[in-house]
Amino acid sequence: MRISEGPRSSRFFSLLAFVVLVTSSLVTLAASSADATGVQRAFAISGSMEVGGPPALTLPGASTFTATIDPVTGAFTDGQLVVPTFDRGPVSGPQANITLTQVGAATGVLDPGTGISSMTVTLEASIEVPLLSATCTLGPITSTSSSGNPGGAPLSGTPLQGTVTASGYTVPAAVGVVGSPTCDPTQASAINETLGLPTSATSLSFTVVETTSPPVPEPVVPSYTG
């Protein structure tokens, strides 16, 4: 028996096609939205910095970096560098405890194809010298580190690991405030003399190891034969 296709049947198939089109569009929009939000990734940071020449300041354990990284371009605009308070180490002069605080978000890129990474970050440093009963804050300190700089190495492997370096960024002098109980001009001058500030004789070398859990798969680079 042949069933005739009347207006009701046509309307049904038209409605079905519309539903399929809308559903497909929503799936596409959801995928695009997921791509736009990026992937939250975490890294352990170790290494050292030089301010005014050797000896180097060693980063404390538990130093970390996190960012939401675009899976296609590798760009990020919300990077957060966290460094616990640390002592400047066995150098001449009085003990100095250093606390680094990020100003604004770090920006940069982790190229998903090459592993080349760069990051620009601005920090303030709080310098406490117990012997002087002094605590002064100085900054901003803005550096751009890259795995493409001398001594750097692109991030690769599992877990992802590489080295970023920078040099020649400026660490300004501490500025004392008359009447301040913790950072008057005399105390600020003593801190500047102890640390050799201001200075642009600076460098850093950080080893970066991904700690994202679960690990983010490495991108598949297409290959062609024929």
C-alpha cells in the first residue's frame, strides 16, 4: 500500500529538519565556547634570579604558575605566578626576607606546536631586614621571560618541561617615607645599599614542569604522505 505524502507529512519533515539544524548549531556553539575558554594548566617553577650580580637568589619550593591557555593559539591573559616568601640566602650583609607579589595578570603564550613559551609579568617586592627593623616595598618589576632567550629550552615531553630565561629588567630602589616606622629614608637607603638597588644587572632562569592533572594531551601535528 502506498501512503500519500500530504501537507501534514511535509510539515513534519520540515519541522524535523529544523530541529536537526538547531541542535547542530547549539553543539557547534558549545564547542566554540569551550575552545574560547581555554584549558586551565598548572606548572611547578624552580630556578634562580640574580639582582645586581651573583650570588643568585634561589626560588623557594612550592613556587607555581597557573593560566588558562588557548588550546589552538597557546595564548593566555590570566597567568598567576605564586612565590612563597624566601630568604636571600648566604650572602654578605644582614638577613633579608623577600616577598614577591604579582601586579595584574601575567600574559604570554605557550605555542602548542613548538613548545616555545614567553611570559610578561609585573611584580612588587617586599623586603624585610629584621636587623634594621625595616620592611620596604619596591616596584614595579616587569620582566619578559622566554624559552627562546639564551639559555632557554622549549617545553616538551611528558610531563611538559622546559626553561625560560630573561635579563636586563630593572629592579628599582626602595623609597622611604619620612615618619614611617618600617621604611623611612634611612631604612630604605640601607636596604638599597644591601641589595645594590636600583639595578638592571638582572637575570633569571626558571625550569617549568607541568603539573596539570589529568595531563593535557600533546597536540597531534598532521603529516602527509604521497
